[in-house]
Amino acid sequence: MLNNPWWMSSVIYHVYVRSYFDSNDDGVGDLNGLKSKLDYIQSCGANAVWISPVHPSPNNDWGYDVSDFNSILPEYGSMEDFDSLIEKAASKKIHIILDEVFSHTSNQHPWFVDSSWGGQKKDWYVWAEPKEDGTPPNNWLSVFGGPAWKYNPLTREYYFHKFFESQPKLNLHNPEVRAEILNVLSLWLDKGVSGFRLDVANTYAHDSALRDNPPVPPEQRTDWHWLFPPRLQQNIYDANRPENAAFLREIRAVANKYDDAFMFGEFSERPDLIDSYSGGKEGLHSFYTFELLDLEDITPKKIADIYGQINARSIWPLISFSNHDVTRATTRLFPKQTNFRSNQAKLILFMLMTLRGTPIIFQGEELGLQQTDMPTLESIRDSVGKEYFPLYKGRDGARTPMSWSTTKNNNGFSEGEPWIHTPKYESGYSVDEQHKEPTSILNFFRKLSEFRNNNHDFIFSSFETIEASDDIWRFKRGEHLAYVNFSEKELEIVPEPNAECVLSNGLDGYMLQPYGCALFRK
């Protein structure tokens, strides 16, 4: 296919800046650290970098609570450092994608400070009077537990927070707020960014009548629903509104003014609404969901079913098994410790790079890093982990520093004291070591990227599951046939006559080793 936008054929590398590389040894990853590693990212075959939020923030939610959309968090550097990053990335033909949070702000943002005093920006946030008995206006629950309303005695009202109390919800029904957000997008696009990942883009609009969310019917409730009380509600009034699509169209209209600007939304609830939010010339270009990110203890049947639903949508998908919010894929998908961890990591990367869609790889996934266990309550930085420890230790285990060298202080991340608990990674799980080992996980990923980048016909070819048994997933991509072994035993495969193996791990003749994978071309 010709003239497809750059992002469809890209490999996107997701960087959690705070934990990537520290250039000034203050224990915090920064923009100059990322800039110094662009050669490495390019060596992985990636031509786009999605960067976690870079704006000033009190860090109650580590950047996802913004206090100024128009500048750079001093810990990460200056605006000059950002401009230098953009310039160097452009010289290497690497696209920079920013992570923007427009559903809410920090409660320390000047907009909310004014709003909470009943100032000119009062209606920039969602306020409502208490019920007669003083209780919150309705039954909406915060994603992280408890009522989604916080009382403010200054205005004698509650404000709505879909997430933490420190993240008041912007009133995106207000045209002044929408206009300001669109100005933010233009500012950064003018600086040379190539697009945006829009955090929780399904939550922009709320029901202006503040109707109660209905319950999930008891017969539909699973262990997943009972894990957090908010999951016992159907989120049809606090978010996921039809009105949400209108603002997303306004965002797309801004993108359409720039050459090749890319907008994709994170849809954390109601994937059935994606078609109304994305696609065509008015919706967002693509979507990012938790369907694969929530997947646990993987089997061929599970993955075939879930990916089949993703691929069936009319919009070009983004494929991701790991990010900064979920347990790392190697630990989550294969919780049973085996002697085949390297093969399991390669299997995940094989799927990531051979399924139809644009792959997004999270830093360290190309090394097969496991989830880090946070040993004590004092070691936890994530507010969710602090609230639910030890039952749930939060998201820190995926956010520990990148492993550059297991022989250097703090794995080569920083000479200073890292901002977060930093494990001593196992020997063999660093960039330095894997770069030198031809059969390493890193070098297997590089081969996958090279194949994908050199075979555009493959990228845009059709997808079809041929077999999804207890042990093997066999799927077709145009003229290619993939085999993925999910078992701890050898499996014999029977490729079509005269088929050529173009990529494999653990293939010995026609025997696919435990957790092996192979791609054949007719």
C-alpha cells in the first residue's frame, strides 16, 4: 500500500522519562538523558518515541497531574533541552510523540486554584452542590476507590475527580476550556512534535445532568469486578459519553492543519465505543486500549480471541503488551517461573511485531525485563500502591530504571540515588550484555524490526487465525504463516511445500522448541 501515513508503518518506543537515563546524576531521568540514547532507540529499529508527560507537576501521579501545560518540568530540563531533543530526533528521522492529559489537571494548577476560590475560571471544572444531607451529588466512584467527589468549603460544593482527589476534572463542556486545550496542542505541534497520545481520552465528557451510574448486574460480575468497587458500576454517565466524540473531532481538526500529525487516544473503558471516537477524517487516527495490557496467563485461545476483536475494528490498531501502568509482559503473561524466560520474552516480541497494527514497545521490554517487586511500603512511590499495599503494590514495578549495564551503579541509569527503588538486575539482562550476544532478546527484537521495516507489504497484509489450540497459535499474514508455541514441549510443525523460514526462534528443522516461534513465507 502506498501513501500511508508514517505512523502506520512505524515502530514506536515508549519512554518513561523519569526512569530512562539520568544525564546529570540527580537520580531522575531527563530529556538530555533521552537525547543521548536516541542512537540506541534507532538501533532497535524504532522511528518514533512516545514520551511520558514532561510538564510541571507536583508528582502525586508522577506527571499525570499537570500544573502547567506550556512548559517543562525542571527535573527533566528546560525548554531549550526539549527543543534540542526535537532537533536531534528530527536529524535522525525519529518522530516525538507527547503524552498529554486533558481530562483533568493537578489541584495545584492555577486554573483550579482560581476555580476553587470561585473565580473567573469557576466553570472550568466540574462542580455540584451536595445533596440535602451533605453527601456527594451522585454515586460516581473514583477509579482508585472511594467517592469521585471532594468537598470544598470555600464554594460549598463538591468537585468531580475521576481519579485522585488531587486531579480535579476539567469541564470540557465549557468552550473556553476546549479552546485552551486546542491552543496547547498547537503550541507543541509548532515546536515540532509529531503527535500526541491522549491519556484517558474516553473520560473527557461527563453527563451534564450528573445521573447515577447503574450497577453491573450481579450475574455479570467476575473476580475482576470485585477487585475494585468502581468496577461494579457501568461507566456510562461519569465518562464514555456520546458528547466525548465532539471534542475528539476538534482535536483531530487541529491535527489536520499540520502535515502528518498523529493523534491516538487511550480508551481505558468501553472499547465498544472506539469506532465512534476514532477513524475517518474527523476521529482520532487510532486507539490504545487495555485489552492486551490486561491479559494474564496467556494461552493461544485467549490471545486469538482478544486480538481478533481488536483486528476486527475498522480502525488501524496499535499493538502493545506493556506500558508504565501495568505489570511487565514477561511476568504477567507467563507468571510461572520456568527455564524458558528468554524464549517467552522473544515470543511476546514476535507477536508484537508480526500482528497487524503498529507496535508500541515499552522500555526494557526489548531486554525481557521482569516486573520488579517493591519490598516495603516505604519503597513505593505510586499513590495507588501506597493505598492498597500489600494486596496491590501499584505500578512502580514496571517503572524501575532501565537496565543499561548490570556492572555499573544503579544498572548504569544514574550515579546519583535513584528516585525509585532500583533492583540489581540479573546478569544477562542489560543493554551492554545483550548487544554483544547474537542470540539475545535485544538482538532478536532488532531482527524483527529490520524485517518489518524492510517489508511494507507484510505490514499492510491481511490477518487470519488458522489455528488456536491448547499449545499453538497459527496465523496468516498475507503470504506469510506464523507459528507460536505456548507450551513447554517441542511441537512438530508442517509448513506448506517450498515455504521459506524468514524469522524464527527455537526452530530446529520442523521442531518448534518450547515457547518457540517462526514465520514462513510461501
